[in-house]
Amino acid sequence: MIRTQVSLTEEEYEAAKQEAARLGISLAELLRRSLRSLLPADPSKPWMLLAGMVESGDPCASQTIDDVVYGQKE
Amino acid sequence: MARRSEAYVDTSALIALADRSDTFHPLFRRLFSNPPALVTTPLVVAEGHGWFLRRFDRYKALQFLARLESMTPLAILDIGRKDVSSAMIFQRRFSDQDLTLADAMGLHVMESRRNQVCWSTDRDMRLTGVPLIIDRA
């Protein structure tokens, strides 16, 4: 493990502490988990961060792009 | 070892990759994790960006662009007046369909580059006979 210092605003620190407490983990573990979700699992394929970046709730999302981007016909 | 052939990437492939709710998400996650050479157009990038803007927000839309920027196997082709004219030929040929200019440009690119497969979930992209990857998988 490498020890490092980070500066947080008071609000960020409080929010992070609350979230860590809610999850039952340390603040350090919360920060490590947050970092892992930001960094690609395989650094040689950084584009894979796009994979599963969002969850629209629509199983047909990729087939209704035109409706979203261009709008549906009246 | 023979070079795997280049695939054309449509907006729907990028959205299926990004959206874990999409039925085709597992397929495109697998495909993009070990891709051949890929090509697309700025119109596809613009559509994808527009989808994130409309569906989510400007921050997600910017993230989308950043992820594409890092996608080194994907070439974003320069398009000019001649390409737009060629795409319009497809628009006229398939005037009974609601083809977007991005779709028509994709059909033109696939024809001119002799792409053998299209990474898409959009049936319109099959109009010229190039198979969709979802039918092969």
C-alpha cells in the first residue's frame, strides 16, 4: 500500500464519511473503490470504461436512438 | 496470422456498449474488449453524443466523447462533400425508409471500404446486404 494525502472540501469529506459508514467500510476503502470505478480494469484498453457507463432502464435503448436524438414523429 | 477484417461501427453499437440495460450489452462488451480494426464517421459520434445529451446530461455526453477518444482501434473517418453526395445516393435509393444521414453515410462507408460486417443493432444498416454482427453472434 502507498500512503498519500488528498484534500477534500468539508462537504465532500462529510459526504464520503457518511457513505463509508453506510457501507460499513473505512473512508480509505471508499476512496479506493471510487478510484477503481474510474480507472480501467485493463489499462491497455481504456475505452472499456465506456462499457456499462450508464443504465437507462431501456432494454431496447440501442434500437431507439433515432427517437431520442431526432424525436418521434407527431 | 491473417488480419481480422475491419468492421464498421454504428451508433447503436456504441450505445449498446455503454448502456448496461440494453439487451445487446453483453455481446458488445465482449466484442469491444478484443476488437479488430474499427471505423466510423463523425456523424455517428455526433449521434452518440446527442443521445447522451438527451437521455442523460452534458457531463455524461462529454465522458462518452472522452471514452471514444481513447478507443485506439476505432478510426473516425474524415468526411467531405463527396461523401455527403455519395450518402445522398443511398438516401434516394432507400427513400421508402427513414434513413438518417448518419445511416446513409455508414452504408456509403461500408460499400466504399468493402466492409464485411457492421457492428450495429439497427436493421436499417442491413439494407445493402452487409450482415450485422448481431446476426452472426
